[in-house]
Amino acid sequence: MTLLAAASIATGVMMLVAAVAALVVKKLISAIIIVGFVSLSASILFLLMDAPDVAITEASIGAAISTVIFLWGKGKIGGEE
Amino acid sequence: MIRTIVGLIIVLALSVVVISSVPDYSLPSGLQGVGQDYTERGVNDTGSVNLVTAVVVAYRGLDTLGEVVVLFSASTAVVLVLTLVPMGANPTPSSSIVAFTSGVLPGSIVLFGIYIITHGHLSPGGGFPGGAVVASAFLLVMLGSNKIPGKSKLLASIESLAGVTFGLLGFWGMMMFGQFLNNMVLPAGSPGKLFSAGIIPLISLVIGAKVASELSGVFSSYRKAGGDE
Amino acid sequence: MSFTSIMAHGLTGLGALVLFASGLGVFRMPDVFNKMHAGTKATTLGSILFLTGIGFFEPSWIPKLLLIVLFIVLTNPVSSHALARAAHNEPSEKPDNLIIDDLENSKGGER
Amino acid sequence: MNAQSLFYWSLAVTALGLVLIGLWGVLTRKNILRIALAFTLADTGVNLILVWSGFLPGRSAPIVDSSVSSMVDPLPQALVLTSIVIGVAVAALFVVVGVLAARKSGSADVRRMKELKW
């Protein structure tokens, strides 16, 4: 259980730092990739919470497909903020 | 700057409210109510080993039908908006290595997706993740090929057929037992086998086809509107 | 300590080390193509070493692990190829010390 | 605080933090795609909270086996399964409408999108 606590705290801190970074980083494309990373870490947390179904769904949909959707939007708008 | 600070203040106030609304910091001791009920009688009721799939497809199957309708309307809105406002497509051609690999790989990816869909009542998985995996194979085909997809009647017909089949499977239970989506129209079989759990594998297949065709429709309309620049 | 145990721990450790080196390379290298060199070649080697080590831990998983290795060998070079093409199409990512650019010279032929 | 409750509450803090960060991003960012990204972050956080509400440390996943005696609540997991798919559909619609608005007003900045103000 100590190992689980360490893993969840490490993943959680990483996710929170990445979430703030996704909102303040300059380049939009970096922000999109960082949000994909947050989704992937969330699927690790789902696995720690004994929810393998949700973890597999989050990994395939949240991390892959929504990243593609945002990349399309960035390609259509272009430029940075 | 002032906007950032005001936003920070709002968020901090909200966090204080949420934290103070948690009454006591102790671990819950056990399940109550409907969750306890599902874990106790889920396998006997439905014959599905994976209880999450049992809840999604059998106990809350009507909610899943509503969810599929939400997904359908969202994807229809995307396709409609992108059809009404053409943006001009200029895809960059892909090199021959990428084109070859994107022709080889999708077969195994689709096979994996179908495995996830059909084993949803035995292991983690089911219609939603399997459909997403199949849609990602479709995405790979589209990104690799140099053609812009034309009007595909096939996607729309798969989508409509899956929706109609979902409804018909539900009405089958209504005619036999007077209950929408009753699971007992097919024998429950022995839990843990591939052909078991009543109509749960069929409904999983329908949900997988629906999710895959709708996400593929979204990708295909994105591709038609351009965007690889 | 048996032979399989030593092999398992050694190979997974070596794979983790190679993956760490690849991550370090992505941070430390100066431009896109150097970063890509660290980020794609080393991850292929690192993942394959790691999966081989897991095969020593659990011999019954070897068919699945072989499938994963096959998939990595098929996809990783192709994705790095596509990434390199995309980076080459972006003029702002061109490194300063680029002297010979065969891809640019061969344009007009098969891209 | 022992390790088990530390594990349990750290998950809640992560989920709540994601929701709050996403909300802050929606309130303060200017680029329309950045707002969509913040919305996705908050969505992930809400899904984490929902799964966490049915989670009990020390139990096993809701897949019945002969060796399993007690398991976590399957109901929130089933709800979140549908919520993730709806989330990506809503994000797709958000991005498309945002792209259209940005092309209409000539910039991705939400302060320039006068059609949305009243």
C-alpha cells in the first residue's frame, strides 16, 4: 500500500504540474501534447483505482483521438496566441 | 492580468467551499445500496463476468441508448457544420513508406478492436474502447492515403443499421418479457465462456459499430475540410 | 540466484537505462533532428530490451510479448520517418549547421 | 494518516485540482483552442472524481473470479465509460465551432469574437 500511495502521489503531482503547464506554455502545439500526457496519466490513475475498463477507454479515446482532434483545430487556425 | 487574478480568486473560493463540504476524512467501510446489489447478483442476473459491462449494457442499457443518441447528434453536428462551410482541402502527400505501412497495419488494429469488443463481458473492454480502436485504424488509413474521401454511404448505413439493431434488440425483450432490453431472451450460458451472457455480446457489437462509424465520420469530414498543414 | 532471474533483472534494468538515456537526449540535444535521433532509435532498443526481460520473468507471456515487439518494430521507424518529413517541411525547424540536404535536393521526384 | 488513507485522499486531491485548474483556464485564457484544452482537463478531473466516489482501497476490480471476494462499485465506472465518449464528441464539436468562429473573426482571440457578446 505504501508503494501505491507513492505511485499515486507521484502521478498526481506530475499531472497537476503538467495541467498548469498546458495552460501557461507559449506554443499551442506543446499545450496539446501536454494535455495528451495528462490524459495518459489519468488512465494510470484509473488503473490504480481498480477501473481497467475506464483506463483502456481513457487511453484510447482521451489520449489518442482527442489529441488528433485538437491538432486538426490547430492546423486550421494556425499561429500562436 | 486583472482577469487572471479574478479567475484565481473565484477558483480558490470554490475550492474552499468544496473542501469544507467534505464532512469527515475517513475511509468508507463498504458498498451500500445499488452498488452492493449489483456486485452480489450481477453474475447470476446477466451471466457477464465483467460487471462494468453488465451495468453498461444490461442494467443501464436504456441510458446507453440515450448516450449513443448524444454521440450521434454531436457527430452529425460536426459533419453538418463542416459540410455547410467548406474550407478548402490541401493535404500534403505522404511518402511511399508511410503509404505502404498504413496499408499493412490497419488489419491487425481492426482485429484487436474486434477482440476488445467481443470479449467485453469477459475481460476489460467492450463497445466503447473497441469502437475507438477501430476508428483509429480508419484514421490511420485516411492519414496514409493521398486521396480525399468522397461521400461514403457505407459509414452512414453502418451507423443507421447499428442504431436500428439496438432498438430492435431492446424491443425483442419487450415482446418476450414485457421489459425493454431484457437480457434473458438468449440463454445466459455459463459465465466465463465467449458465447454466454445473453444479448450482452450482441449489444456490445452494436455499440462498437456505432462508436466506430461515428468517430470515423467525424475524422472523414475533418479530412475533407483539410487540416494537415 | 538463477540464470533466468539474473537475465530478467539485467535486461529490464538495461532497457530502463536506455529509455532514460533517450529521454535525457530529447532534453539535451540542440535541434529537431538530433532530438529525433535520441527519441526514436533509443526507444526502440529500450522497449525491446525491456520486453525481453519481462519474457524472462514470465515465460508464458512470450507470444504476446513477441506480438508487441513486432508491432514496435513495424511502427516506430515509420512514425519517426513521418515525423522527420513533417519537421523537414517546416522551414523554421531547419538547423543552422545543415550542409548537405539530400531530401531538399531530390524534391520534384518521389517525395 | 496511514498509507492507505494517504493513497485514497491523494487521488481525490489530484482530481479536484484538475477540475479547478481547468476551470481557471476556461475563465482566464484567450485563445479559443486553449479554452477547449482547459475544458478537456476539467472533464478528465470530473471523470476521476466520479470513479473515485465508487473506489474502496484494498478491494479488487469488478471482474468476478473465483479468487475475488470483495470488489469496488461498478456503477460509477460504467457511467464514466459513457462520459468519456461523450466528452470527446463534445470536444470535437467545440473545436469545429471554435475554428469557424476564429475564421469568421480573423483571429483565435475570444475578445475579438463580437458575435458572441450581447
